[in-house]
Amino acid sequence: MTFSIHHLSVVLRLIPLIAIGCTVSSCSTLPSANPGLDINLADIRFDSSTAFETTANVTLRLSNESPDPIKIRGAVHEITMNDVQLGKILTGETFEIPPFSEHLQETSMKVSHLRVITRLRRLAQARVFDYQLKSQVHLIEPRMKIRLKKSETLDLRQAP
């Protein structure tokens, strides 16, 4: 069989189509990066204070929305309130969340007075609270690191 320039040009035109077809079909069979984990800020209570920082007791609600258990080994959580970064939570706790279940994680965070002092009055007088929770969670099973982001708003202007 002879291979002409015409045959070569046809093959070269088909390569991008074959590559796109392989990419699309492989993407549809890849598992989701998040195995069904969701996170919410359940509670935050300010506790003891020193001259430079306040301890905040933070409760996080981790939800497993999948039919498989999720095993967690540690996480880093960053909480921002009305564009003020309150602090980070580092936890090395290991636990398992059964299928279609929740886990309340009690943690603490140090809030630096120096970081929030210039915006403290604005936070105290606010009637609208926007919070953002960014998390990096390390899973044992399935073995992976996932990033989660949650934002919510509490508007007290509409409260009676």
C-alpha cells in the first residue's frame, strides 16, 4: 500500500478529533475530586483573651453526602468575616464520617487583635455578616487532599 500526501493530510486532520474524543471520554469516567464532603460553620464563640489575641471556639459541621464512608486525617480551615481574616484552624484529628452522616468538629482558633483592630468597630456595628470558610481537608480513604469553600450571609437588617 502506498501512502500519499493526501492520506497524510487526512490522518493529520483526524488526530485532533481523536485526541478530543479520548479526552472527553476519559473525563467522563474520572471520579469526582470531592467524594461528597461538605462543610459549614456551625458555631463560633469568643472565649478567653490576652493583650494580643482572643480564643474563638469554633464548631464545624462536616457532612458526608455519599454512600461510602469518608476517613479524614487533619485539615486547615481559614475563616473570614466581612472581608477580615479572623484566623486559621489547624487540626490533626482523625475520624470517619459514615455514609449520609454528619460530624461536628470542635476546634479553636486564635484571633489576632492586631489583625482585626482597625476593622473592629465596623465588625461590631455590622448588621450584615458575610463569612467565608476555606478548607483544605486531608482524606485517608479515599486518599486525597480536597479544597472546600463555603460562603454565607446573615442579614440582620431584615430581622424584627
